[in-house]
Amino acid sequence: MGAAARSYSHEIGINKPAPEAFAVACERLRVRPADCLFVDDAEANVLAAEAAGMRGLLFVGNTATVAGIEEHLARR
């Protein structure tokens, strides 16, 4: 399992849900969108990440989010 990484939209100067925000994040992290799990509490951002090829997870609470992350990691 590889190391986890983060990319913040305010640091790259492109706000979510712009598709470019997800593309730049993947480029900087050197990952394919299909290998990414995007977690956010805004459904519009999750849907945009999914449209960009990422797996999206809507944050609705810690328990569900941890379960979603574990499921994502198990697929790898």
C-alpha cells in the first residue's frame, strides 16, 4: 500500500468542482484518477470528482467515511 497524499484546491488556485482541479491534483500526485478516492461533504464536488474519473465518497459521518476508505483500499 502506498502513502496517502492530499491536494488542496486553494493551494493549486483552482476551486472545486472545476474539472481542472481534479486533473491538477492527479498530475501533482502522479496518480490516475481511477486510483483516487475523493472525500467531500458537498455532493456537487463528489459528483464532479466522479465525472473526472475518481471514486467519490460523500462525507456523512466518520463511521461511514472510514468504511468507504477501507472499501476503496481493499479494491487496490
